[in-house]
Amino acid sequence: MEVRQRRTPPPELAAALRAGRQRAGLTLKALGEQTGVTPSYLSHLESGERCPSRTVAGRLADALGLEGDERGAVIDGAVDDAGLDHPWRRSFSPNSPLWKPRNPVP
């Protein structure tokens, strides 16, 4: 199994997220509740320590109403092989032919 290397997010990503959240008047907790992301993870994104998945980046950009360069910075800084977009998770989603319910109803 291939081990992927953690990527360093572009500085524009963290700046766009923080500016958008502050402009929207949201706390990390409130944004997390809107997007299904933990406040701790949001803090890592805003401090430039992590890259979001494309799915999470889209949720954040939509929730914050980001447009133009800010939206581009968030979407462009996202990765398509981590978190919610990791190939392993996609292969076991309900939309995948490999997916089987854990407790099938008889």
C-alpha cells in the first residue's frame, strides 16, 4: 500500500478561511457545526498545518460564501486523496458496489 506524504498547504488557503470566517462572524465551533468539521480540524486548517479534502473545502467555501480569489485559494489548496475523499473511504461508501451494510436487516 502506498503511503502518501503530508502536503504543506499554500498560505493563501489559511488566510482565505480565517478571513472568511471572521467576516461571517462565526466561531470555529459554529462553522464546524454548519460543515460537519471539528473545531480542532478547522484550527489546523486556519493555521496552515493541514490541507482539506476537496469535499471539505467545498463545504467551507459554501458556508462562508467565499467568491473569487478566496474561493479559488480554498478549492485549489484542497487535495483529492485525503479525508472524506480518500480512495479507501470512497470505495466503501453506499454508492460503491463494494459497500455492504454492517448489520443487514434479515
